[in-house]
Amino acid sequence: MAIGSKDLAITELDTFEDERLAEELKKAKAELFNLRFQSATGQLESHGRVRQVKRDIARIYTVLRERELGIRATPVAAEPKAKKSAAKKSTENEQAEAAAETETKEA
């Protein structure tokens, strides 16, 4: 049974881009600092949360290192919808032009 944040499961981390992973790493480190500070002052309510955050940090580092080594694929950034439709239109125009050229060559 894995302990950690449900939003930082390994399947979720696979879908994040490197910039997003860096942001999540900063957040987790800041939270760990705050939890350690609370622990030192006696204000920490959930001691298990420290362990969860440490494991989240380790997961993020693992995914980053595996991507660096080429073990894990980096997700491809999705194009905005406006660009997709423009690219689709240009492809259709190119196909129509190619068909027209083929017809003129045959005639």
C-alpha cells in the first residue's frame, strides 16, 4: 500500500511536463520545511504527513531522473485547439492542391 498524496501518484506524475514537476517539487519541499518547523515547535498534528511528503519528493525526483536517462518518456505538449484546426485546414489545402496538380498532369 503506497503512502503519499493521491494527486501525486506515479501515473499522475507521468502526465506532467518537466516544468510542472519542478513546481510540484518546490511545493513539496516548502511543505516539508513547514512540517519540520511545526514538529520542532510541537505544533505538528499529523506526523505521518512528513513521511508522505518525503515520498512525494522522492517520486518526483525518480520521474525526473528516469526521463533524463530515457527510461520514462516525456509527455508531448498538446497543441492548443486553435492551432490544431489551423494545421488541419492547411493540410486539407495542401491535399487539395496536390490533387489539382495530379489532375492537370494527367490531362
